Amino acid sequence: MSPEVLQYCSRAVIRYLNGDMILFLQYVDKAMELYEEEKKKERLYITIEELIDFATKEKLLSLIAKGG
């Protein structure tokens, strides 16, 4: 979670404790929006290791070890 999301969460908690429900909801919405964007961006970067199963990985490693 980014510092920006944590900042909005902290602001939301403070506004909730102060009784300002309008700003509380605005900060919660903004934090959720930023968090969802982060999650989308995070999943765009998938390593090849995550895409192949263990057996295929072992076969590739043995091919590399044999030199071809």
C-alpha cells in the first residue's frame, strides 16, 4: 500500500473521530480508488516464473544445465 493511500486512510480515521462523516466518506472513497488502481498496476507485471509450473521449470533448468 502506498504512502498516499495510507495518508487518505489516516485522514479518514481522524475525520471519523471528529464526527465529520462527509469528509470521512470522501477520504475513504479516494483511498479505495487509489488502492484499486495500485492493485491493477501491480498485476500487470507478472514474472515468467509465475506463469510456468514446477515441472516445466525443472525441464528448462535441465536443458540449460546440459547446454542446449
